[in-house]
Amino acid sequence: MRVCRSAEEEAPLHCSFCGRELPLGEFYWYISGWFLCPDCLPDFARAEYQRFRLLRGEEDAE
């Protein structure tokens, strides 16, 4: 039995951060309009949450 896939499922999907193709059967994240592969998720999170970063001992310096 053949499963029919929609045209959207057949179109290649690429990581918005590194450009690598996201193959069928691989986990990925869709966050704020970005498609992210497992390798890029940590770098994306660091960039996205940069404004919340603190330096221990200088929390009140701002």
C-alpha cells in the first residue's frame, strides 16, 4: 500500500540557520518562523535569549 504525500511534504525543507536539508523522519523545531535542525537549536537559543544573559557577580551593574 502506497501512502500519498502532499506537495508540501515532498518539497525539501532546510534549516533556516545552517541551510542543511531536513530529511523525512528527522526531528526539527519550528520556532518564530525558523526551521531548525538538532545541531543548530543550541546556537539559535543562545542568540534568541542573548538579552537575558547575565555575568555572575555583575547582575546589578545595569
